[in-house]
Amino acid sequence: MIETIEEQNILENVQARSKQLFEFLNGLKADSALSRSILEVRGKGLMVGVEFASPSNKLASGRTTNAVEGKYNAYGPYCH
């Protein structure tokens, strides 16, 4: 099993995907449309947690959902 992990460069792939994922999520957090909705992005490797602010109303919640989905879909195949 260790040989397979090494031969297929699984660790390097996980590190690259982790970097992409954190860059994407931190980009969402930095986006002016979402900055008040995403409180924190944390984790290690591909184990990731995103802490969202509690929406004050359903309209705000819908805006956050739409903004995240729009950014997610625009990011490309690496997020699917």
C-alpha cells in the first residue's frame, strides 16, 4: 500500500488539491459579498471546516448561498 501511495504521488496530489481548496475558500472569505458571512476557514490537508455567520434573516442567507454557489461554479472542474 505504501508503494502505491508513493508510485502514484498521492501525497503530492493531496497537497496540491489542499492548496487549491484553501486558496478558493479564503478567496471567498476575502470577497466583499461574503466577508461578513464566512468567519473562518480552517483545517489540514483535505479535511476542511468553514464557519459561517448566523444569517440575520432568510434574505441574507439566500444571498450568501447564491454568492458561494456562483463562485464555486465559476472556479471550474477542480471543485466538482
